[in-house]
Amino acid sequence: MKRYLFLIVLISSFIQASAQSVRHTFAVGKKEFLLDGKPFQIISGEMHYARIPRPYWRDRLRKAKAMGLNAICTYMFWNAHEPVQGKFDFSGNLDVAEFCKEAAEEGLWVIVRPGPYTCAEWDLGGLPSWLLKKKGVVLRSSDPNYMPQTLTFLRRAMDELKGSLITKGGNVLMVQVENEYGVYAGDKVYLNAIKNTLLDAGVDVPLFHCDWAGKNYYDKGHVEGVMPSINFGGGAEKNFAIFEKYAPDAPRFNSEFWTGWFDYWGGKHEVHSVKEKLDDFKWMIDNGVSVNLYMFHGGTSNGFFPGANGSSSYFTPYITSYDYDALLNENGEPNDKYFAFRDVILNKYPNLKLPALPEPIKKIEVPEISLRAYASLKDNLPEPRYFETPQYMEALDQASGMILYAHDFSGAKKGNLEVKRVMDRATIYLDGKKLGVLDRRLNQTSLPFAAGAGAHRLEILVEHMARVNFGSAIDHERKGITEGVYLNGTELKGWKHYSLPLTNINDFKPSAPREGYPQLYKAEFDLGETGDTYLDTRNLEKGLLWVNDRLIGRYWFIGPQQTLYVPGCWLNKGKNRIAVLEMGQPKNPSVRGITQQVWETQVDSSLLHSRPGQKLILGSKQKVLSGELENKEGWQEIKFAASQQGRYICLESTSSYGNVPYSSVAELRLLDAEGNEIPREQYALLYADSEEFGEENGLASLLMDNQPTTFWHTRWSKDPAVQPHQVVIDLGQLKGLSGFRYLPRMKNEAGRIKGFNLYVSKTPFAFR
């Protein structure tokens, strides 16, 4: 019997060894990919292992396979893998090699995007915050203060990954070089250094780069030996017609097909229908175009990892959920898009045998949990550090959380207190009394200030909401107070700094509540069974929530997210702990677990760009151009007859296509005297006559967010506003102007601007 068992084990080992010895090949051919020498259409889905609990990787991978996908694409987030310089983490939820292995076991190929920059609505686009400790560093460039650290990370990351390459018997087909770099800059020294580092580290699979369709992006982002691909959310046939003009021999690969969109605090939840996306997906599948669905499954940006869009005058931090209106929702359930896209794949490949969908993961309800006040943040401050001027978080080796600045002074003072750059939300206290809040989202930097005779303490508690992850603003995303505090124009000197990274709330000691200061609440709850749940936070105001010592993320009553997803694998049968650091003063601090996500936005009128009854007065002498814009998709460039000098610009819509009273603009850019785009980071949006914020998110700030699928839309769902419609931009200083570029909304012609006027002024426009 023992001999028989030995033979079985021996034969089994031989079969496994033989299977492992089978090596596949993957290559970039002329106009097509080749798998084992045969044409291969990649049908991939994006999901990020860092955004999905490790015990659920297998479930999500099986759902990808059951839809007909043959590959998975994933980012590696540098700031998750190297949170402290020189200390790397590829364990647990960050074990990329294990993620690739599990994908291989489910019959899926993998495409890896190691960055170092990823974007992905992730804090600082995946770059670690410690890079910002040195002022003046230029990220995403060959700056010697940046590039060496980048190459060190890539070499370390490839140590983890190279065993998973298809050339080593694994399932990784391709590795990306940087990310949408041509949209950003054109430093070829930097790009070649990344390429060569990957090659030197043993990456012998094809390298690729992605950008938006356009030769200008290609010229800036392409280096020899790296295959180009393109990203978009619609207009597939048109985008590939553009692509083939400058890359005629490259395989057609849509490396990101945006299936939905992301959400920010105070905005409406983004919903992108099957109808909006299906035709483009079908065209690509039917025409042999390789495609990666971004996102197939978004998951959750737990902890302090959500990013933001923004600039010096524009800031929209993203919510904790990365649901993205993807094909699998945040807790991994398929939706209508999933099944519609699966039908397209099966129609192209009718003999494809798909496995059944896994059984849904159990969902549970949790009865209301009353939270008890436990400790005031004010009474749990660490030992301070003293500096003459306020230091930003990164200079203090703090990555996230909060920082309290304290300034002691004597005597009566009165006037305007100004925090020159609020990064990102500052609560001001005088002698323990809350004076007010300054919010970067609203461009708030000052408030009235008055102190009587005697000794006083001024405190400024600054909350890190998110770092911008897109555009040139990333170089300036230091948190805390970065440009000083002034009273009536005179800088205040002498500050104690209390760093609050909030990495271990178990260190908090009990204390009585302090009115106006953040308060830690705690509770325990018992579960007879575990399962996924959404914690309903509508009885809270704004803060952070932990379950079993794991920071789930941020909540905020303004929405659109009103629930926090808690996976069942992070819960215990029996005792569980919950903690909440609350910034407000809720009347009934409590949460309960429900089985569905709740999307609900509390309209914040301070986000709108006009006051009730406010009317713009435009003068005929300020008008520099009138005409009609074309009814077509894609950028349009309009030039002035002669160069103009101005700081304030108003685009006025006088009529729209579809003969409708509303107007819309996806993106608007001004051209300088030489015809170059003025960077959007220099714009400040001063006014929009109306914005839709009922049935959809149509805030005017979306016309400068660098995202072609979002747009400013004038009010239509309730009390529709009529033509004309105006939007006013401040360039910050007097500039020579030669014209503008306009991108109309995609897909739907109704509301695209037809008749227009363009006004330019050296002084602010008048209002009544």
C-alpha cells in the first residue's frame, strides 16, 4: 500500500512539473499581439489588489473569468509599498506575486503597471509623500531629487514581480512604463531611465506606455522600444483613427476604457449607463481591438489613500469608495454592464466556455451601534516641536492625518487672520473656542479675528483630506500650513507643532469631551455570523472610522457616500470593535450595518459659482470674438484676429445645438500669445450663471478638471436657466491671449454650444 501511494505521489509530481515546464510566449507583432505565435485579442479588466481584501481576490478573479475576460490589469502603488523611504512592504494585501499567482490559477493573464506614477484617484498618484520633504523637488522628472528614488523602487518591485513574467513560466504579459506621461510632460531622460531600469531588472516581456489619442501626446510620451496604447471613455473608432496615423504598425490596444467615473466629496454619484458604453466596447471587440476595462472592479480606497483633483485654486478630494460605477460594484456584485459586456464577448466568441459565477458573498445587517464618547483629541496631543514658522507635514516626516499648530501671544489683537494656503481643511481656535473653518475646496483662507487683553493661545488644526493625483499640482501637495499665518499682513512667528498621524488610536487616553474639538467615540458589538456590510454613517457628521483597528476610511454627511463598505473577512464572529474620530457634534452618534450602498448628496451651495440673483454685466468693448462652434466631438481651436491682453475671460453661450435652453462644456483652455495652452492650474473659476446639481453633477469646475467625460452643465432638472449662459475665468495675472480651445460633451449633441461670445478684460467684470 505504501509503495502504491508512493507511485501516486511520484506520478502527480511528474504531471505538475511537466505542466509547469510548459512555457508560453507573448510578443508584439505588426498590428497585433501574438500569444504562442498566434494572434491574440486581449480582453482585460482593471482591478487593483491594494483596493481589494486579499481573501476576496479569488472571488473577483473568478467573476472576471466568468464574464469572458482573459486578462487582469493592475497598478502597483509605490506609496503603499514604500510608505517610509527604504522600508518596503510586499506582504498581505500588497503581495503582488501572490495576486498574479491566483490570477494564473483562474486562467487569467496579467498586465502590470508599476508606475512609479499611477494616477488612479490615489493619494499623490501613488507617489510617496516623503518625496515632498525637500522643497523644489520636481516629481515625474529626471530631477536628481526624485529620479534615483524612483529607480530604486522599480528595481525592488521587479524583484517581486519578475518570477511572474510569462518568460519565466508565469502569466504577466506586459509591463507599463510610467502612466499617461505625454499628457503631463516630455522628459525623455526620465522615461528612458525607467525603461532601462526595468530591462536591467530582468523584465523581458513587452513594455508599453499609454496616453490619450493624439500625436502631441505620443511625441512627448514615447520612447524607442516601448509600445504605445491609448486611453479613452468613448469615441473608440475615432480615437483609433487618430492613433493609426502616428502608430500605424502598433497593435490597437485601448489600455483604459473608462466604464464609469470616480466620485468626490460634495458631488453627485457618477452613473454611466450600459447604453453610454456598450457601442464602443462592441466596436472594439468586433474589430479585434484589444481592450482593458477601467474599472472592471474598483473596490475601496481605504485609509488615507483617496486622491483628489485640483490646482492652486481648485480642489475636489475623492471619497473612500472607489465603486466607479464599474462592472462589479464596490462589494463585488455584477451589474447590468457586466452582463451586457459578457454578451458582446460571447457574440464574438460563441464557443467560449465560461465558468459559472461564484456564489455571492454573504451580506449581513448589523443592528444600531451606539457610540460612546471616549476621548478628546485636545487631551491626547503628543509632545510638541517648536519652530519659528509653521512646518508642513512632510517636513516633519508625517504622511497623513492631522497636525495642530499652536501660537501663544499676549495683548489685544484684532483684524483679518489669514492662512495663506490651507492644505486642506483648517479649524481655528482661540483660547479653546472654535472660531471657524477654512476649507481649501472653497478657496477659504481668512476669517475675522479679535482677542482682548491678556495671554492667549491661537490653535490651527489642519486636516489632510487628500493629495492631488493628476496634473502639475502634485509638486505642491504638501499638507498642513505651507505658506505661513498672517494677522493684518504681518506674519505670526513662534509655533508649537503637534503631529497627529492617527496611525494608532489605541494610544488615546480617556478624557471628557471638549466642545469644538474632534472627539473619539468607541463601541463594541457582537456578531453571530460574519458577512459583508455597509456601515450607515448618516447619524454622524465628518470624520474617520475604524473597525477592529483597521482604518476603513473617511465619511462626511455631504455625500455622495453615506455608507462605508466593511468586508466580512475583516469582521469577527463574536466581539468586534469600532472607533470613530468625529470632527463635528452629532446628536445621536451611532451606526448600523445595511446590505446596500447609499448614495445621497447634501447640496452644498458654497460649491456653486454664483449667488442667488447675481447677474454678470458685460460691455461691448470687452467682446473680442463672436461666432459659432461646430457640432462635433473632439477639441476645437478658435483663434482671435489679433492678440489680446487680459486677465479675466468670459465665455458666453448664446445658443445651443438641439435648440435647448441649456449649455454644456467638457473642457475649456485659453491660449497664450504664442498659441500655447495656459496650464489649467493657473485658472481660478470666478462665476457661472447656473450649474446643474439635481439630476447630475454639472458644476462649472468640471470644465477645467482635465477629464473629457465630465462637463459643466447649466441647470435643467429644476427651474431651467435660459440662454445666454456665462462662465468667467481669472488667469491670476495679465497675459497675452491668442484664442481658446473648447471640448464639447461626448455622445450627446444637445447642449453643445452653438452661438458664442468671448470677452476679455484687464479688470474684473462687473456684477449686479
